[in-house]
Amino acid sequence: MCGIVGILGTHEVAPLLVESLKRLEYRGYDSAGIATVNDGHLDRRRAVGKLVNLSDLLVHEPLAGKAGIGHTRWATHGAPAVRNAHPHRSGRVSVVHNGIIENFRELRAWLAEQGLSHESDTDTETVAILANHFLAEGATPEEAVELTLARLHGAYALLFLFEGQEDLMIAARKGSPLAIGHGDGEMYVGSDAIALAPLTSRITYLEEGDWAVVTRAGASIKDSAGRLANRPAKTIQIDSAQVDKAGHRHFMAKEIAEQPSRLTGALDHYVGEDGAIRLPGPGIDFSTMDRLTMVACGTASYACYVAKYWFEQLAGLPVDIDVASEFRYREPPIPPRTTALFVSQSGETADTLAALRYCRDKAERIVSVVNVAESSIARESDLALPILAGPEIGVASTKAFSCQLLVLGLLALEAGRQRGRLDGAGFAEKVEALRALPGLINHTLSLTEDAGRIAAQLAEARDILFLGRGRMFPLALEGALKLKEISYIHAEAYASGELKHGPIALVDKAVPVIVMAPHDELFDKTVSNMQEVMARGGPVLLITDRDGAKAAGHGVWETLVLPDVAPLWAPILYAVPAQLLAYHTAIAKGTDVDQPRNLAKSVTVE
């Protein structure tokens, strides 16, 4: 949510700010703006909608200056409108913000008592007004920010720019990520390293509660107690090509196509030539573990539900799963000898991070499965396992989901080996079956044309049902989520055996039913439920393998035939047709595939 960028440069920053904001579009936004200081004068430009609207405005109303801040806003307080777009300004202060100021109403009331009014509907403007109020009382910019931060309750990543100060930005973080980039006589601030990748590879991540005074000479960082706490700079390599579409129409199409190579890279990273699974130190001792608690949001939570089957079947390890937004407020007891495992693509998901902190002093160890190795969740874990998917720009997760599944599958195998549930031959057989997945996914990607043809008809539906059993039930949930996210068609998923307990009332000829059914130990049960749908006129799309199509393909509306795969790992393969169907249905509907309405890639606020 919300992208922040700031530059203290040696060249005109307006075009650099806009270019950096483009790299943050994946986070989701509905308005954008920049502010600069030029010859001491503070000015800004803001526009609603896509960044091209801001670019057009800057052509007609240029903004000079070598110091500036920029923002892409995802609306929380106040509708998308120019008055609510960032940067916000009050007198000598301009501010951009990611997060929510929870006590902004109380602050507004206090400011009103001081005779200070608001122009916008946002919580962020309150921050600018507060800081300017303290400046007017004689505080320095640094003092004004410190006084302002002391009054704020909630989550924020903040970046301040001041009139008359062409060599000063002040950054602060609490609950939302923020990074400082180091250049040659230049300094940068961004929501993440992707925004800063073309400008610098030397990054300092602010820790929780940090705030930093940034000049072209460097950054002075203080922690939440006001102590100097200069954090180390790290060299981060992000290939610019990874955040380009590389000839694809959409980032989502590119990221679907990248899955074989990304899975291969992750397998090479975690599996040695001898077939042993290599975990970074300190590793995990599954043999003494009584319970695994897994916490995540959205697509990552469905990866956890698949992994629950794996851990319990392969390792006999009891698994609890909760969505982070419920877990953190339910305050569940954490028994001794429990490991808490958190899954997040961004590593900055606010609810997941809060759940991790709840478990910090309760669980025996904290493990995370993340795509961003320097993220807050990774840094606050005892062991962080990167999924190595590379930057994922499309809001609808694809390659990150398959890589999450792979890493969780490898953990389940290691747990089974350590707990004596898998002998050497069984372990090796399952690892080899995992190694076959990239090739099988390559084969499955050839179904793109068939998926497009079927999707053209799915696009006419108002409601779609997904069914699956066992390990395929979470895949049905993920397939329904993908379709909802980018095509805006209402879709629901059910465990096939639950069909008779209510959902079958929804079935008629206008409701397509997508059945995910590899020819495994539960195939016959799933087909029985599928026949119940067909008996009531429901059109069935059967996603299966050759044996499944031969056994149950008669009378269905359409069939997508996937290559044979070891049943244990079928969820990883069957994610691909779900992604292809969602993608092509969105194309047929004409929706914004990469940046669907109302959604953000990284949910860094509640």
C-alpha cells in the first residue's frame, strides 16, 4: 500500500521521483503527487488516477528542484481526490505517509482549538499541520518532527520536506517499512529497495520506531528512545530487468511464465547434489517440536493450508493455521515446544508482523517464509527462509505462491526425515518428484490457448464455484481468490464433500463449477460430487490428468488435462491452470490485470 520516495539529488528530481513511483505502482494506488524545494520555495503537484496523469500535469506545470518527495496513495481516510492526494502541506512542511494515524480525530480537535483547520479528509494532513505548528512555535525541523511523532498513535512511514531546506529530509517508521539509499553526494528514501534500485544498491533499513535526519552527506538515525542508532548499510542487488514486463502484455503473464525458472532456482538453493535439504543456520529441529503454528494472510494463508496436509501426513506434526488478522486479536495460547511459522510475500504484511511479535516471547522459535530477505518479518525471525521468487509486481500472487509451496514442501520433507516418518528411499523419491515440477509446469503453460478459450465463456458468468478435496481444497480456495481479484467475478470455493451441505443450492446452468481433481486417492469421491453438479445442470470444467480425464471426462463442459504429477505435489502444478484461467478471464473482461481496483500488493496497514 502507498509508495513513498524521496531524493536529495544533484539533478532535477521531478522526473526521477515519477520514475521511482512507477516502480512502486505494484503496491496499489489511486492518486499520486510530488513536492520539491527550489530556491527555498516548497511546491507540489498532485493528480488522481494513474501516474500518467501526474506526468501530464508536470508537462503543463513543471516542478523544479533538486530535493523532493513523492507518493502513490491508496485511499483509506477520504475518497480519491486531489485534495486528499499526497504530498500534504501545511505552511513550511510537506509530508507523505503510508499507514494510519489512529488518533487523528483527537489531534484534529486539538489543532482546531489552536485555530488550525484542515483542507483534506485525511489523517496525514494532521501530521503536516502538527509539524508546522511546532515550527511556528520556534522549533527546528528536527525538533518539530520529534514533537510530532510523540503525539502520533498508529502505524506510519513518514517523510518530511521543509521550505527553505534544500538539503534535508526527515524519515520515520513505525509499523510500515522505509529504507534509506546512499549515493555519491546524493541520498534517497523509499518504501522498498525496488523504488531505489536504479539509483543505488546501498540500502539502510529503518527499524521499528526509528527516525532519521537525511542530508546529502548521509543519515543520522535515532531509535524510538531518541538514542543514536545508526544502522548498517547493505548492498542489495535488484536486476532492473526483473521489474520489466520483458515483452509480456502484463506483469502477471510474465510472472506466471517465470515459475519454472524460479522453482528451479529455489530447488538448487535448498537441495544439495546429494539430495539433502540444506537450511541456513541455525536450521530447525523438528524432532523436539510438539506443534507448528502457521500464520499468514490471503494467498499465503492458502499455501499454509496446503502445507498443513504435508506436515501432518509426512511428519505426523500437528499444525494450527490462522489468518493473521484474527490470530493477533484472538490471543491464542502458545504451548511449549511450539514453532510459529509466518508466510508473507512482502515480509511487511502488517497483521502478519503483529502476529509474529505476539509470538515473540511465547513460541520456542520464530520461522518465516518470505520473498524479501531484508523485510521486517525476515529480520525479526529466528530463521528466515527466502522463497527466491524475485520481485513480484502483479498484485495477484502467482510465482510467489508456487515458491512458497515449494519451500514449505521442502520443510515438510525435512520434518518427516527428522521425525523418522520418512526413510531414506521415501525421502529421496519425494525430493526427485519435486525436481520434476519445473518441467511439468513448462508443459502446463502450453495450455494457455485452451485456458483463454474457456475463459472467454467464464467471463460471461456472474458466479463461479471451485471444488477440491484434500490437498486440492486449498487450491480451490486460491483459484477462487485469483478470479475474484482480477476479474471481479464472484467466486467461492468449497471442499467437495461440503457441496451437499448447502452450496449445491447455488448450482444451475448459469453457474460454472471448476473441479480440481488429479487422479489421486480422493479422485472417486470428488467425481461423485462432480456428478451431483452435472445432474443439476451445472456446467463443469474438470482440471485433471490423463487418467482422470479418461475416467470422468464424459459429459463435462470442458476439460483441462495436465501432465501426471506425484499426488503429494499436485497443488504446486494445479496452481498454474487456476492462474491462467483467472488471467484470461480478466483479459476477456477488460479489467486492470496487474493493478485491480481496491487492492494493494503489500498490505502494510490494518
